[in-house]
Amino acid sequence: MNTGKPERETFASDTSQRSAADWAKALLVLLMGLTVAHLGVTLFLLTELGTDTFTVLIQGLAVTFGRTVGTIHVIVLCLLMAVMLFTTKGYVKPGTVVCAFCGGPIIDLFTGLFGAYINGSSAMGLRIGCMLAGCVILALGMSIVINSNAGTGPNDLVAVILSDRIARVEFRWIRVCCDLVFVALGFLLGGTVGAGTIVAVLLTGPLVQFWLPVTKRWLPVK
């Protein structure tokens, strides 16, 4: 029955008709968004006020299984990609692989650039300001990645897929709930939670939802 209300747009999409040129443009946009997002992550991490929500889970799993954070991170992302690839359609794209494996090097680059100026010994005002700025920049970058329609990180796809499945709940609240689950599980397994982690839980989802329509208007992606 038609209620007169427009249908809610979903994140899943068919990109099978994209040309090579369109894919190249979309992947460049995705890389731009990924760089912006991981600048935000780096600023957040350098403040040493808490790790991001997904990293808390990775830390907890690393403690539980006695492996490095980097090793567990790759394993979990690959598992998530495999599950999503075989159980969903229209979400896992080439950019998903790019997000899974390029984020670390980007963080390392920005850490080398800014680590001497922003760290645990910096003034608290600077650290708090960088933490908040990091959340805003991360959300901006995530919205660009999502709107590139070339794929997004496997951990971020969890909220994206659930948002499409639970259409009556806004994306921001789905994201907040996913972040809370990551943090709670990670903490129970031995991950580290700080004040910044709680801020990230509360801000990331709403900020991404704020940026999504804004960046969609900016981007020349089909």
C-alpha cells in the first residue's frame, strides 16, 4: 500500500553496469575518503584518550587468542568480508578490499607526520580538541567512502547492512548500537576503553548520518 511517503534509500546497489572509467573515478573518490577517515582515526589515536570502537574488539580478541593486534585485525576483516560476500548482495565491492588493507599504511603515514606534535604528553586541551576533531573528520571520510559506492570497510559494513535490514531505525542509531557491541565485547575480552572511546560511540554514528547527504551532493560518482 502506498502511504505517500518516499521509500527510504538503501546502501546496497547494483554496480554491474559501471564502465571502467566510472570504476576508476569511484575508487579514487573512495581512496580520498579513506585518507580523510584515517586522518581522523590518527588524530583520535594520537591523543591517547582511548582507541576507536572496533579496535577495542580487536585488542580483546588479540589478548584472548595470544596474537598481535595487526594479525587479528586482518583475520577478522577477512572473515567479515567472506561472510558478507556469501550472505548479502550489493555490499562487498572492490573498494571493500581496498579499505581492509590500505587503512593501516595511511595511519602509519599520518602518525609519522603528526606524532611529534600530538601525543600523550601534549596539553590536555590540545588532546581533547584533536580527539573531537578526529571524530568529525573520521565521520566525514566515512561518508565519502560510503557515497563512492565502490565499497566500504568490512567493519563499517556491519552497520550499513543492518541499517538496510532494519529500515525503521535510522542509520545513526544502528551505528551507535554496533559500536556499543564492539566496545562491550572487546572490554570483556581484555581490550582498553578510554574516555575517547565513549565519545566515539556517541558521536560517530550521528556525525556520519549528518555528512552522508552533504558529501553525496559533492561527489561526481555514478
